[in-house]
Amino acid sequence: MDGQSPASPASPASPASPASPASAVPGGPASSPRSSRLQVGSSDFGGLDRVLSAGELGAIGIPVVETDDGPVVAEGVPERLESGMLPAPLPLSLPAGVAERRGFRGGAGETLVVLPPDGPALIFLGTGRSEALTTDVLRRAAASLARSAGRSGHAVFVLPAGLVGQLQATTESRAPLPPAPRRAAQAVTEGGVLAAYRFTFHKSGDEEHHLDGMIVAGVDIEPEVLAEGVRRGTAVAGAVCLARDLVNEPPSTMTPRRMADVAEAYLGGRPALALEVWDEDRIEAERLGGLLAVARGSAEPPRLVRVAFEPADPIEVEGRVPHVVLVGKGITFDSGGLSLKTAEGMTTMKTDMSGAAAVLAAVGVCTELGVRVRVTAIAPMTENMPGGRAQKPGDVLVARNGRTIEVLNTDAEGRLILADGLSLASELSPDVIIDLATLTGASVVALGRTIAGLFANDDVLLERLGDAAVCAGERTWPLPLAEEYRSDIDSEVADMKNIGKGGQAGAIVAALLLERFVDDTAWAHLDIAGPARSDEDSGVLTKGGTGFGVRTLLEFLERFGNDPDPLRPAGS
């Protein structure tokens, strides 16, 4: 992160998730990745006997809505479960008086666990007021089920058409939204998989107890629609888990070279994807002065990964397929360089490649999700270390586009490698550039640990990317590219300097520097310094890397493929 951050206080019908990168990192056999993935399948509620055997059913999640008269089981949930797995029919209604005694109102995020004397646990999942139901409410309800269901057996999430019919369009999307049952099943799948995620690759043994799987059980929902939602949710959650795996690896393992190897193992040979890995010689030949300058202090050589996706079913606008370029900051460990961080400030700095992890994970599932626009991911990667050849405060570097930057703080390094990445992106003349970076501690000070700062030079892009984030359940907040701060990075000896005035508008000034490398392309910048890492298990998050941004990017790409009116026509 640029600048020191504040101190941190097996189910049927389950498509395989993307391969874990564990097989591509040293320290474990290729056949035994230990990054936990919850397997999710789908079934009609009345057909659970066909997908589960006696003894496999561990918990049933029952959605509950909040009303003026108290919590009510969602419309369409059957009164009881009759199954050969059970000795007798199991009532699915709220036990009289229990909710009131325990203060359960059915609000979004609330959970009430009831343990029948004989049978699976009943977990009543609050979904709030029916008129306020969103996909993220369902995502969080599934996360609550995964966390509350114990560590054995399968959990069943009951998803009735009566509840899904209340699902609101999260935003006033210009693009047509998929059917509500598909969106609901996808959100439920994402919530379950992400909440159940565990990174155990470096533990001496596997967890002895874990939830075996989850079934999304539809009531009066077309099986094909339900299964498609589960398939898509598995793909999205798998991409998020990949990003988490990359971030959670120790920094001496997940070096730039190793991260490039993982990208090749994960993406190489996939349909519709073309991958290039640039070594230090190619990086020098391509004049990536920012990346080379930051890399000088490390014994580990830099890398740049570039992945291009070509859609199988492209949408055309005026004879061309719209193009989105994603750029991710890939500082695999940030010591601060000669502007050295404190010991405490370094403890989480393996997280500083979260932007690169997110863009690589996202492009990897574009085929599975049927994205209809061209996508290119660019991930410059290096360590920022204080070795004998490290760049020094006062040095001047030349970025890819020929502009010069005076380096006054070597701990403001992310913007230097992004300058090269954004220059490469701009040269492709895309319709949209989006970059993700754990860029500034100032963003954390302003927005905390759960909200990303969102900047854009195009108001329509700002709105559409923000809408996608809301639907994806990832919080962002728009911040200004304030004209009055542009002179803060003027330099006496170069085109610009890499820091502004101490303690003032740090996140904005960093974004203003990045803007100088995108020319006139519609561009958005997500400063994910806060939400890229979680300090606790909460909702869909587990402690460590969060994979923040993957879901937002994928939601945006899908929507843009359905409504690709150019924000700024390429080359205009």
C-alpha cells in the first residue's frame, strides 16, 4: 500500500470451481490443494431424497421476512419436510414464542437456530422487509447458513418462488436483468461458498470437520434456471476464492515470478484466453520505467502478466466489439523501499497485490459467464524492497508513455507501476479502463476497512460501476478528482512528483496522478486499500484476503455486454 496504513485493531449438479493455485506454489503436492471450497448443488425441494442420503442432511436454512406483526416464514416455504431421510415429517415453521424470547425479528442478517430432538438443525434466516429484498440480502443469508450449520453434513437453503418474486432490481440498471430466480440462486451460492472459504494450505493437516456441501432447494422454480444460477454463482465465488488464495500466500512464496507461474497454470490454455508473461528483459524493452524503478531494490525480478479474452458470442456496436481493460496493482510485498514502513506497517503487506489478483481472477471466468465484450487484464508485479540498488527519494523515472515522475517517497510505489500499466492499457484504445489497487492509507482513513474509494473521469462510468458494486455486494463510495488539487503533484524537475502535500487528500492526489496516464479514455479507479483485507470472519468474508473487486468487475462486464453504448467512443 502506498503510504503507511493505519494500525488494524460434494454435491450433485455442482460444476467444478476453477482450480486452486495451491498446485502451482511450492510446499505441497500438486494433487492436494488445501484451499477449502464448499460444493454447491441444486434440487427441487421435493426431490432432496434424490441428492442426499440418510445422515447427510445437517441443517435446513429457512428464509424469514420481517413484518409489523413479527417474523414470518417466507411465502412458499413448505410447512414440513417429508423425506425418507427422516423418521417423521419435520415442521419448518417458527416454534411458538421462541423468536420473541430470543429477540429474533427476521431482520436482514439475523439468525435463529433451533435444534429439534430428532433431525437436522433448523436455521431461520432473516431477510428483512420483503419490499427491501435484494440479492445481497440473500447472499448474506446464505453466508449465515454456512456459518451456523456446523461442521458436518450438508446444508439446504430453501428458496421459494414466493420469496424470489419479491426480489428487487438492486439498481436502476439500463441493461435487462437476468430472471430473478437465477439471480437469487447465484447470490445464495456465492454467499455459501465465500463464507465457508478456508485457507489451510500451510497448516500441518486438513480441518477435521467442515460442512460437506450445500443444496439450493427451489420451490416452484424451474430446475434449469435454478441450476444455471448455482453454476454461475460457483464460477464467481471460485474466482473470488482464487484471488483470496493468491493474497493469503506468504510473500516469500507468492513472488512476482511465482504469481506469473500461477497465472499461467490457471489461465494458460483456457478457451478464448491469450496470455503473455513479460520477464525483466521484455519489461525493459517495453520501457516500463515505473515498474523497473520499483523493482530495483529487490532480488526478485519483476513480471507483467497480460491476458486477453475474446468472447464467443460478441456484441457489436457500429461494427466493433467493445473493449474493457482491467489493470491491477501487483506489489507482492511492500516494505516501503528506502522510505521504510514500520514493523507493524509491514505485517499485512503481502496484501498489496490484491488488485492484480482480482483482475486475473476475473478475466479467468469471463468464458464461463458468457461475457460478450473483449476484456484485457494487465498486472504489473514486483516487490518494493530497500536493497542496495533501490530507487532513492529524489530520483526521476520515465514511464511507458514518456512522462517523467520525481520520486519523493518510495513508499508511494503503487502509482509508479500503475503508470506503466495504464499507459499500456491506453495504447489499446479501449472503451473503458478500470484499475484496482490497494493504493493509499488515506482511503482507509476516509472510508474505513469495508468501503472502497471510487474515482472516475466519466460520470456514466462512475454510476454504472457503482451500480455493479451494489449488486455484487461490495461497497464503494465516489470521491472527486478535485481540480484544485492537481497542482499538488507538480514537480520542479519532472512532469510530476509521486506525492502531494503531507496529510492532505492523499487518495485524491494519487488518483489524479493515475489520471495522467489514461489519455481521454473513460477510466475508473478503485482504491481497495481498506476492503482488500478483513481482520475478522464476518458475513461472506473470512479473515485475510477478501478478493474484493472480483464480483464488481464481473457484474460490470456482464452488464456492459448487454448495454455497451460507448461511454467515450474509442479514439475520440
